[in-house]
Amino acid sequence: MCGLAGFLTARTGHGSAAGALRAMGGALSHRGPDDSGEWQDPDAGIGLAHRRLSIIDTSSAGHQPMVSGQLVIAFNGEIYNYRRLREELVADGYRFRGDSDTEVLLRLIEVHGVEAALSRCHGMFALALWDRAHRRLCLARDRFGEKPLYVAVLGETLLFGSELAALRTHPHWIGKISRHALHLYFRHNCVPQPLTVYENVFQVGPGEVVSAHLDRGRPCLRQSEYWNADEVWRAAGATPSETAPAELVDEFIDRAGEVVERQMIADVPLGAFLSGGIDSSLVVALMQEHAARPIRTFTIGFTEDAFNEAEYARRVAGHLGTDHTEIFLSASEARDLIPELPRIYGEPFADSSQLPSLLVSRVTRQQVTVALSGDGGDEFYGGYTRYPETVENWRRISQRPGALRQAAWRCAQVAPDGLVTALNGITGGRWDIAKGEGAKLRVMDRLAYDTATTLPAYYLNVMSFWKDRCRLVRGAGVGPDPEEPLAGLFGDADDPLRWMMFRDSQRYMNDDILTKVDRAAMRYSLETRAPLLDHDLARFAWGVPTPVHFHDGRGKWILRQALARYLPGDLIDRPKMGFAIPLGNWLRTDLREWAEDLLEPKRLREEGWLDEKQVRARWIYHINGDDRYALALWSVLMFQAWLRVTGARA
């Protein structure tokens, strides 16, 4: 695991290019503390910087940027099947200086080209490749976006890097906040890719290759794909597996076991995150099956019982025989981490489980350099309870005329004092809510849900944190919504459960979960790996008929049946808890002073980004004892904290 950065520019005379490269690489030192390197060709206007976290072949033979013939590469990630690929290349007469996967990838690209080479790789990665002969830059990313890669096109200069912090160090950097991206941030609690919080800055998409060259003094870009998740998902659905459910469980165990064994390759200490839930427990069980000694496992707990899974993780670890470490997160420790969040995530990011993710990464890194996780289990195997709940709620709501529901919403916006009356009008008087500001907010949210005219639109409302974000962000314009292509994949005859799972694998997992884990772990130079995101295993999951995923009325049937081979039933069949923190209570107690400062109405008004009345109404509602808006308020607090660090103004 590493960090990469660089530029392609036609501009000269703006300071030292070598100094700019060192600064860009220096901003990523936490991603690669073991080695650093820069490479540039001033005549071509190209520069590459690299920071190395040595995992495979820790010798100097793995130093980057790596040069071979006409190609120069800066690579971040792991190619898990690199040894098999290396054997094939050796059989064809190629020789290697060292044993790194980067050198294998570079040779593979020389032989097959970028897209064909990447299509043969199992891995997580981001890379920058410079072709000296054709003066062409290629930027690429793994199939599910586990590793980040940002690109900024700023006039005559193209900047790229593993984190926005690297781009911001360059003298040509211009960072203008996009109000449209901010508008979407408050819907999702993260900025949906490929957008970023800045105008003219984007992320390379999963499975995508972006080629760039200078044309008449300006960067010219072309995008292509070596993997298209939509096509793979549709193909898997067109020919679903006809294998008996019990045999599918056997097939999953065989496939997942091979993936886990492949991802355990490392020349440094390795362990795993263990929450005690199904996904991480299954990954650890498979790891232990392929290990010669107890796997080191790590979990986080809370003093509040409603949020604490440490007991379950401890029992799982004891049953599997792992070398287990647990730590507990208190409000005071959370408060100490909060000032670092804007710098760690680079742009507004508001999944509150970022705090325990950071702490467990910090403790894990004290003992190991690589940790496997269970990420992906919910999205590929139907783990979220919201899936069947959404289908049932939509069935009920869609029975009421959409025109009437939308009319009630418009009426509510014009006459807020009539909100309760409007809601009672469309629900037959079932909502007996007391009048008051809190009631108005609750009813407005209820009406916002009901404006949807399709299941994808309704599910987007389910996944939204600020329902009325149009009134929250001042001056937010209409722009492209990354949700639209996915909504277009859903037809009247489609399986809603299957569609929601796929939607989350492309949006929620990519924008939120993987971003959270990557930044938290790399803050402490810890590499994380997610076996359930292997693309062949994903194709298998997409080919499993939905009734099998929800075989007994609950999701994750295959994973639960597989885990039953390793654990007793009482450690499997229990309510899902997730990785949440007691945020609502903390904001009213230990974190209240910090929050009050950031949410001060005069401050919000002068900054000019948000409607202070919308924020204040929800804050008052929260401090009066209801946690309904805790996550929505956290998104405002994370944006405000980010503004304070960056000094951005309207």
C-alpha cells in the first residue's frame, strides 16, 4: 500500500518542478513511510511522486517510481495473483530484478497494454503510468474503487494523487467549492464519486482508465473501461445459477477460501478486523483455516451496551482461537480525534463510524501492517435490513396517487404551519403529531419520502440524511447526479432487492464504506484488504438468485450457512448492530461545546454556505433529547470543521 501523486503540465517558470513533486509526495507520507521517490521529465512536463509502504518484496528492488523501457509507473495497492502472472511471464522468457507485484504489473503492461493487463489482475490498486514514447499518461483504478485516485484539470495543468491533500500543495492548485457537490454531500453524508467537493476535480472511476496528453498546451483526456460492473451484473442476472442452495454454500466456501488465502500473502505481519458480525467472523474463520498460527484479530468496543459488540467479537475470537485485542472508545477519545478528521478525509465526510475506524486502525497498526476486513458482505449478500423494509414500505406508499403526494409536499413548503394537516390528509388521519417546530421537521421529512414516483427514487430518499437539502445549501444549482445511471438499470419487471444490493455496491460501498476505511487505515500506514470484493466472487454473488440470498426471510443466507460450519448458532443469529457510535448522546454531553461553536447561527450566516435556520431548528430538536437528526447534524459539523481547516469562503 502506498501513495502516489504527480502532474502533467505545459506551464513553466512557476518554481521548481522537483520541489512541487517533493511537496506532493510529502503530503502522502502517512500512506508510505518506508520509502519515497520522484521521477520527472521536464521537457515533457510530467512528474511522478511515490511514497511506499513495503508489503511485498520490502527490498530496494520495489522502489518507485519504477522504470522499464519506455514505461514509468507509480503504483498503489496489491496484485494478489501476481505470482501466477509472474510465472507465465517467466515461461515466456521475461526476467525480473526483484519479487514485487509492481514489477510484474509493469512487465504485464509492456506485453499486453494497460486495459488487457489490468483485466488479468486480481487486486486493489490505483496507478499512474507514463509512456515516454507516446508522451501519454494513464491513470487507472481497481474494479470496486478500494484505492482512491483524484484528478484536477486546472487550465494548462493536470494534477493527480491518492489524496486531495497532495493536489493542494501544488503551486497551480485552485480549489473552488462546488455548491452542487455540497448539495449532494448533505444527501449522502459524503461526496458521491466521481465528483469531489471542488469544481474541476474528480475521481477516476472504478474499473476505469483515464488517458491524458498535452494538446496545444492543454491536457486532453479520454476515458475507457477494462471492467464494467453494470454489464457484469446484468449478465449474471440474465443467467442466474440453477445450483441447489446447499451446493451454492459449498461453492461459496471454496471460492472465498481461495480468495482469502490469496489475500493473506505478505512479507510483513498480518491480522484482521473482527467486529463479531457475520462478515468479519467468516473472513477470520477462513483465515484461521489457512494459517499455521493464531490470526491476530482486533475489535473496538463502547461503554454504552447498545453500541458494544466487543463481547461477541471476544466470543468469536475465543471459539476460532485467534490472538485477540480489543479497545474501547470513549467520548473523550473521540473528541481528541475530531480535529484531525478534516485533514484525514480531505473533503467533507460524515460517516460517524470514521471515529472507531480510526481508533481500531491505530491500535491494529501497533501489531500488524496488513489487516483483512469483511467489507462487501452486506452489499453482495443482502445484509441490510432496509432492503426488505424498503420493498414493503414502497408497496404501501405507491398505492397512494403520486400526484397527491407531491401536491401535499408543495403545500407543506408554502404553508409550513399546515404540515400536520397535510400529512393527515394523505394518510387518512393516522399521524397524530403534536404541533411545534420539531413536529414540522418530522412531517416535512415524512412528506419528502413520499414524493418518490419510483422505487429507485424512494430508495434514494431512504438513503438520504438531509431530506430538504435544497433549502439547506444556499445557491445550490442543478447538476449531474451519479444516481441517475443506476436508477436507469431498474425496470418495472426487475427484482427490487437485487437492484438495491447492486446500487449499494456501486454507491454506498464505494462513496462511503471504502473511503472511510482507506483514509482511516492509511492515516496510520495500515493496509486493509477486503476478500469479499474479489471480482470473481462478486460475479458469483450477483449470479445467486435473490430468493437464495433471502432464503429464510432474512438476508445473508449463504454467509450465515457458511459461518455455521465454524461457529455455533448463538454467535450467528443475533441482531445486526453495525459500527455505529453513541453520537446522539455525545453531542448533547462531551461534544456539545464543540458542536455549539461550529453551529453558531451568526457564523453560519456570515460564511454563506448554509441556511442557519434549517440547522438551528434541528440542533434545538436534538438537544431536547431526540436523536433523529444526529447523523444529519454530524454532516453539518464535519463540513464546518472542514471549512475551519481549509479557510474556504463563499
